[in-house]
Amino acid sequence: MRTLKYEQIVEAADFVSAQMKEKPVLGLILGSGLGGLADRIDHACVLPYSDIPHFPVSTAIGHAGRLVCGTLGGHEVMAMQGRFHYYEGYNVSQVTLPVRVMQLLGIKKLLVTNAVGGINTGFVPGDLVLISDHINLTGMNPLSGPNDDRFGERFPDMSRAYCPVWRKHAARIMQDMGMKGHEGVYGGLGGPSYETPAEIRYLRHIGADMVGMSTVHEVIAANHGGMRVLGISCITNMAAGVLKQKLCHEDVLAVADQIEGKFCGLVERIAEQV
Ligand code: HPA
């Protein structure tokens, strides 16, 4: 599969736009086990990915695979209930297609969420952490190849990839809700195998507080497209070697499930104040 052409992305955006009653102001990408938030969206228009031109179908367990558009916290949102990962065999152009669709629909704010392994021992499973920055270790960049100036500039700045102002705002909401308001650097790896303990020691050494297999490509594309980004990671487990336990996806989903109420409450409050 080659890089998607501009016209194909426009076709996907036109299809989605034709189904929506209002213009969305906030984009949401819901990570592993966190898709239940979409059930809180009112007046929802649900579009399975298989109906949208050029959309791949998400195969990861815990990812429903549909766009849910409607009202959350009094604002019009477009939520991805399930995302695309590089490890599923998609190229980075497919992984970032929904972000480009959001950009073409005029969305200027993107909230990305994910499940992560905690590297920083100040975190415990069940914590929600605001992403302050990321390290892209996937070896891939969605902007590789000819630049399409209609989406953004050749060399986009990434020094404020996760909007500091929005993050501060979110930290205040977390405090009001009695949460710890942690912040951390997200280390993005390709997966799908979990990391080795040696890789986790390396990640800690280079400044990562948590590790996951998604997000970085979407955030690069969003910054290229001039969007503000807020990132929330859900610590579903301590990373390999930190607690000597074995890692498995079922445990990740079980912890994400336990946090769901707290997570949904937070995202709803953030959406209210967008
Ligand atoms: N590593 C990578 N991705 C993850 C993890 C992890 O420990 N937990 C949830 N997603």
C-alpha cells in the first residue's frame, strides 16, 4: 500500500462530513480499552471504518473500529473508537489518515489517549498521566516522502508538540477532580512485542517515563497540520522488568476497564472547557 494521495484523503473527509450534522471542534483518539468514552457522546452518528473510503479496519483487540461523531461536554466532537497501529501492518499514511480527515474538517484541537507501561516508578497502574513530550523510536515518520504543502510545511516545529497551555488547563481539572496530575514523556515504539527489561532501562535512561505502541505518528501529523494536541496516558501496567511480572494484553485491557469511569469523567470535563 502506497502513501495515500491528497484526493483520497479529501474523499474520506467528504464522506464523513456529509454524515455530520454540526462541524466538530475537538478530535478524540481513544486508545486500548478506553473506547467506552464514545458511549457518552450524545446525538451520536456512528460510522464503521469499513464504510469510510480508504479507511483501514482496526484489528487490535480492545479497539471497536468506528468513528463516533456527536456532542460531548456541550461541544461537537469526532471520536475514533479504536485507532490504527503500525504493528497491524498499516503504513504511517494509513495510521494518520483520521488525523488528516480531522484537519480537513477544520478540527484545531486533538486529544489523544493511550494505554502505556509505566517506566517512572512514581507511577502506579491506574494512574492517568498527561503527556509532556514524546520520543519517537519507531524508525518511521508520517512526513517522510514529498511534502504536501496543503497539509503543512516541510519541517514542522515539534518543540511544543503537546500544547503546554492546554496541558496546564487539564492539570488543573485533574487536581479539581482529586487526581494526582502527573506528567511524563511518552516513549513510542513499534511493537507488537512488549519491550525487554534492557530496552526499558534504556528508555528510562534517555528520559521516557512511559512506553506505548501508538500516538507518536498521529501527533506528528497533527502538529504538521497546525493542531493543538493534548495527550493522556493510562498506566495499565508497570513496564517490563520494573516489577518482574509478565505482561499480557488482557491485563492491560482489565486495568483500562477499571480506570474507565475516572478517565471518562476527565475527558468530559476537558471537552466542556475546550
Ligand atoms: N509497553 C508497550 N505498550 C504498552 C504497554 C507496555 O508495557 N502497556 C500498554 N501498552
